[in-house]
Amino acid sequence: MAPRIQHDVTDEILMLRFQRGDLVAFGQLVDRHESPLFNFVLRFVRSGPAAEDILQEVFLRVVQNAAEFKHEARFSTWVYSIARNLCIDHLRKLSLRNHDSFEQPRTEGQRSHADQTPDEHFSASAERSAISHELRQRIAAAVEDLPDDQREVFLLREVANLPFKDIAKLTDTPENTVKSRMRYALERLQEALREFDDAQDAESR
């Protein structure tokens, strides 16, 4: 009989169990964090194949460094720190090969997080579905157009769901600066949404 998944158990307790040799606990951690981690990495490196490779490396590092995890820390902050460092290393290697990864177009079939949950089966009409799809694309594009420091804070806050104090520690940045970057990022995204609304209004006239 397959073990029952305990949704009320914290990540930190699961890590403690894994440190004691419980492989089922590790599987639960993977189930919980695989999708949001992939979304975070994909937005960071903007390459589906690279994101897949980095995601596998993240969990490999979790296994290799499990003994170093301190239980007074948040597991999510620890694992996203690993993911962030791997992303930075990946982009640095690309830069050394004279590739500007942030200018690479998406290859056919590669989708951002905003494209991964289509609305077709949930929309009241095909028109609403098309508008929703276009809106997601606008938001995804606006996120990609953010300055690097703002995009990093936005992803850590909105995708990784980390508190500002943890983001500040992770990025070695004052917390007030982190909050300012988040505010500027949100202002830019709000402007992109206003432009979308204005375009929709103009088409409906």
C-alpha cells in the first residue's frame, strides 16, 4: 500500500525525516516544490531545457547537502537559494560563451509559466479564452522586460513566495532596497496591464 501523503506536515519536518533516511519524505518535498521551482528557474534562465537540467540539479544538491540544513531555517528559502545560485552560474557560463541568454527567443514548444495553464476548458467563451491568453502573455513579457534586480525580487516574492527579509538575506541586499525593487516591478506590471486594458477598450469602440 502506498504511503499516505501528509499535507499538514511542514517542509522542515519532512527534511528532518529525510535526514534520518526517510525517502518518502524526500518524495513529498519534491511533489510540493517541483512545479514552483521549475517556474522560478524557467523565468530566471528563459530556457526550457536549461530549466529542466537545473531543476534536477537543485534536488540533487538537496540530497547531497541535506545534512547541512538547519531546522531553524525555512526549507523554501534554503532550496530557492540553491536554485538561484545555480541559475546565476548557468547565466554566467552563457555570458562567458558570448551568449546573451536574456535576448534568446523562445523555441517552438517552449512555454513560460504563464502559458502552462490554458483557460480553454474553464472560459465561458472562446473570446474570453483568447483575451485571457493574451493577457497572460502580456504579463509574462512584462516580467521578462523588468530590470534584472527587479525581476529577481519579483520572482522570489511572487513565485517562490519568500518573505522580504529572506530575499534580502539571500540576495545580500538591504530589506528596504528589496521592497523598493518590488514596488518598482509592480508599477511596471501595472502599467503593462493598463496598456492592455486601453488596447481592449480601443478595439471595442
